[in-house]
Amino acid sequence: MQNQLSDIEDKITESSTWEIFIDFLGNTVYANKDESIKITVGLILLVAVIYVLTTIVLTVTRKIVTRHLPKNDKAKFNTVFSFGRWLVYLVVLLIVFDSVGVNVTAIFAASAALLIGVGLALQTLVDHTQVNVNGWVRVKLYKGSVSVVSRDSKTDSLFDEEIATFEDDEGAYDQKDAEGFIKLNALRLRIAEKFRTSKK
């Protein structure tokens, strides 16, 4: 049995088709002057295969994780997952570049500096938009849900108990203002009823 396998192996290695295929994979597409970076057809095919395999693994992972999630949570997870997917592609690409001989240290340093800059910009944006927000909020966490128990802001609260009670608000709220809202909200119900009666 061992002899038969080695005979088959010899025939495959000696065949001209196999040699042509290996030579084709070794063809240089790009090489710099000192040949420290050498890109071959085989390497390009390897990158394509790694990309396809990474896509398949990420798709299967996403389907397994989101299989039992509610619809709202699936949408949130898919948003976060799409960011993670591109991050994985970037890491795989950098690993391939490193295996070719490209010095990726500068790329890592530049991307780190860029991400720090983006992070600082986002922090400044959030700080600027939330400059008037103060106070505290007490929340209750239970089985993955968050509910607000109480909240308070001593200086910038827009809540006024007199207006909220609708009694002694000194004309701040007129109950007739709600009529348009009620009619607008009921419009879809009136249209649905009209549609149902016309079908009969």
C-alpha cells in the first residue's frame, strides 16, 4: 500500500501539469529592487482564499450568534458586527502583508494615531453636545434590560410640577391643543375602518 502511494506521489510530482501549476504560482507580479518585498500569483490567490474563508467564518458566526436574538437586538448586533468584520479583514490583510515582507509597523503606528485622533474628536463632540446636561439618573438592570427608576437635575430641569398637573399652570397648557394630536393619531384607525367596510 505504501509503495502504491509513493508511486502515485512520484507520478504527480513528475507530471508536467503539476510543474506548470507550481511555476505559475511562483510567477512574480511585483518585486522591489532588493526583492525584500515579492508578490507572486500564489500569494494573490492565497489572499483571495483567506478573504473567502474569513467571510464564510464571519457569516456563520453572525448567524449562530443572532439565531435566537429578538429582531431589535439583531439589528444592533449586525451594526456592531459590521464594524468588527472590517476590523478582522484589516488584521488579516496586515498579517498577509507582514508575511510578504512589508514592514507593517508603520501602518500599525499610523492607524493607532488615527484611531486616537478619532477617539478624541468623538469625545470632544459628545462633550460639546452634552454641555448643558447635568444631574443624575438611577437605573435598574434586570436580565439585559435597563429601566429608569428616578432622575433629577437641580439646575437645568425643564420639569415644572404646576404645568405637569394641568391645574394651576397659568395658561401654559391648553387642553384643546391635544385635539389635533388625537385626530392625527386616530386618522390611521379611521382609514383602516373605512378600508374594512369597503371590502364587505
